[in-house]
Amino acid sequence: MVPVVGTGLMPVRQSLESGAVVIVQETSATPAVAINATFLAGAGDEPGDQHGVAYLMGRVIDRGTERHSADLIAEALDERGVSLQVATTRHTTAISCTCLADDFDELLSIIVDVARRPTFPEGELAKRRAESITALRQDEDNPAVRASQALSALLYGDEHPYGRALKGSVETLERIEREAIAGFHARNIRPAMLSLVVVGDVDAQHAIDRADEELKGWNGRPASPIVVPPPAVNPARRESTIVMPGKSQSDIAYGFVTISRLDPRFYAYWLMNNILGQFGLGGRLADNIRERQGMAYYAFSSFDPTFGESALTVRAGVDPRNVERAVDAIDMEIRHLGEGGPTMTEVDETRAYLIGSIPRLLETNDSIAAFLQNCERFGLGLDFDRRLPALLLAVTVDEIRSAAAEVLVPERAAVAVAGPAVPDEATA
């Protein structure tokens, strides 16, 4: 039986004169407010010779503004027990926090100030650049990260926005100067690209009025459409091996290029991926590779589509001696689902699970804010939480079978493995 879900968010949405959009969801469970300011600007907007500039900008954007030094910002946050979070993705830069309702006005002012007037002080930039390079070197020593990055390069190519490393490289970070960061900010962090979501114990009209006041006078180019170039079509299987001596585990990243979030087949793909590698303890993949064969420390698949043609990725961590067997097992499960499709029982159970999990997406102010940002980003509507169960119920078994047949073909997979050489290779 499919569970009945009664979520019922009732957000208020207002477009401001500055071009920004404000969305407010009032909740009163706790005297707290989540503030999420997300700009549609990220690594996908970087110039070709400045890979990593969006990530570096996000690392230093809160380190001083025209009105407040980094120390004053930190002191104001500490006094209120608040931590400011800055996150950069391919398409977004988000500044967020959770605060007490009584501190809402002050925290909104700080967030807008950080986004609007950063000065990127040279001293702070030097510190954050060094920290970022250290993080990159740690990534270079992590088999899971190396396999994931290699898979993206196989699927998209090094110059595609989805094929490049999000953080750039040590070489690019070392040569990105303050002027490049300030230029990226001036071009991309502007009110027309901002959606500000406020969730919590705050009056909606008050939040909108405060946002309008804080954003007043901030101008910039109007919103521009996000265009992601299609990846080059490569029907052949591609494989890459990164040898990392001294590691005890090998990590496998295996995947395909699929569809964008706005493709009408999205819901069929979503159900298909859950059957493959998410449902229960990890779907068909984990049931075979981890539970029955005992080969993997972990095994799952992920599907997180965005504006461009996104990847469906299978991940597994195995003993180096089991890499070949694990890849063969992934191939087998991919082929079985691609050629045979799911069973009716799998579809019913997965559909019920996804519909039943919707309330968990809306348990906290932070998660509601993230959900509403996603709705705004892809134009899903303010009532998406109430329509989502019906959208999932409308997907037919044949549509899921068609989605599996479209993408799950082992001969077209990209496979990246990072880890130590297997014993026989090491002694050969």
C-alpha cells in the first residue's frame, strides 16, 4: 500500500525590484529561522583559464566586507552562536545559517552584506588559498575522490563544466589573483540571480520587507539562462586506472551520462536508480556485491540531475584483489536491469518508499529551505511537495523499463578505479 502523505507547505513568494526572489515559509515548532541565500552562479560560469575561481571565491567571500572586517563578522556570529555556511557547486553559490528568531534581522543583514560587498582582503585570500591547496592535496591522496574525478573526465571530457574538478587544481589556484575573484563576483553574484529562502518563526511580510531593504540599490545585469553544452557522444566503453601505492582499498566509480532535471523522464529515472542502488540497504547492487558476495565495503548508485545532462553513478569500495570481480558484478546488475527491467514488486516497494520519505525532506527548517530552493531553481512550483506523490504514482512500469534500457548498457559505461596495484601486478 502506498502511504498517504499530507505535507502542505504554504510558502509566500515575492519578486523584488532588485530582481531577487524571496520565499518565506512560516513555521513555529522552534523559535529559530533558517536563512538560505542561493545565487545561480558557480563553477560552470568560470573562465577557461580560471578553474577553481568560484570555489576560491566561496572560501574567502565571508572574510571581510566594505562595512565589516572579518573579525567583526566573526564576533557578531559568535555572540549569537551562529555559523555561516558557504557552499559552491557547478551552478550555485549559497550562503546560509540558522539563527534564533530574535536574531533574524541581524543575520539577514550579515548574509546580504557578505554576498553584496565582499572585499576579498589579500591577507585573508592568502590564508584561504593555502587551505584550499591543502584540501586539494588531500583529495589527491583519496582513492574515492580520485575515482570520482576520473569518472567525470571520462564521461564529459576535461573541458566540459561537469568534467572539470570543482576545486580547480593546485596550478590554477596558485595563479588566481584577487582581481580574478573580484571580477567573478561582480559578473555573477548579483540580485537577479538570487533566491532568498527564509524558513522559521518569522512573519513572512516582515522577512520580505527586511530583504527588500537590505537589497535596495544593489543592481546588476538581469538573469541569464543557464546553458550547459552537451557532452561529446562516446558510445564505447571507457576505462581508467589510477594506481595509488600504499592504499588498502580500491574505489570504483562507474557511470553513464543521462538526462537533465527538467527532462519529463526524470521520475522514471529516479525510480529506476532507487531500484538499482538505493532502496533498502543499497538496492540490487548492494544486495549482490556486498550482501551475497561479501566483496564490497560499500556499494550504491546515485542520480542527482541538474541543468545539464547529469550522471548516474555507481560507487563501490573493495579489497584491491576484488576489483575485477566487483566490476563484473556491477556489469551483471546493470545488464539485468537494463535488459529485463524491474519487477512489479520492486516498483511498488520503491514508489512507496520514495513517497513515504517525502516528510523526512521537510523535517527541519534547513531541509525545508533546501527543498524550496530546489523548487525555485527548476521552476517546480510552490506546491511541489503536494504534487510529488501523484507524479511518482503516475510513472508506469513500462516507463521505468524504458529508462533502464536507454541508459543501462555495460558496453557504454565509463569505469574508473583508484587504489593500489593488485598483488600479482605489483610483483610482475
